Amino acid sequence: MKRQIAVWLAAAGWAVSGLCGTALAADAVKGKQTFIRVGCFECHGHVGQGGVAGLKLAPDPLAFDALVNFVRTTSGQMPRYSTGILSDDDLADIYAYLVSIPKPPDPKSIPALSR
């Protein structure tokens, strides 16, 4: 729970002191880079919007703990990502990126769609 709150605050740009006094530095910019580097975008889209092969991840991603658990233990089409491939810090950064993705505008607020 502490890590989830810290990730959310870090995504919002706050510095948070983690366990043992070390700083948790979830970084949305690094998270986006990692999301692209490890290929998450190939199935989930560049902004986590989902696609043919992958579920929608953003906006409003799963709780951090649920995301980590799924990434580490999935037995479905998505491959498991061990800590050797995707560290917990990498996942925290990816989560910060997903949290930072804004909701799309309401279609009613787009003039071309309200005719």
C-alpha cells in the first residue's frame, strides 16, 4: 500500500521517502521509455489504450499491486516478465506513466462531433 501511494505521488511529481529512508523515484518519462523499450505498446497501444491483442491499461490503470502481480504471474497470452527483464522500479515507472495519461475529452465537448 505504501508503495502504491508513493508511486501515485511520484507520478504527480512529489518526492516520497520509501522504506529504509531511500527515495522512491517513480518517473513517468522513464516509464514511457520502458513501456516502449520492452514492447508493451505493441499490444496495449502507445498510450495504453488497448488493442487487438492487449487490454486497455490507461487511463485509470489497475491498482499497482494488481499490475505487478499480473505481470509477474500471468499464464495467458501475455508473457511473464521476471525481475531480471523488468525490475520493480521499471514497473513503478511504467505505472507512473500509465497514471499520468489523461482521460480523453468527452465526445460532447468536441464541436465536430456535436453536430
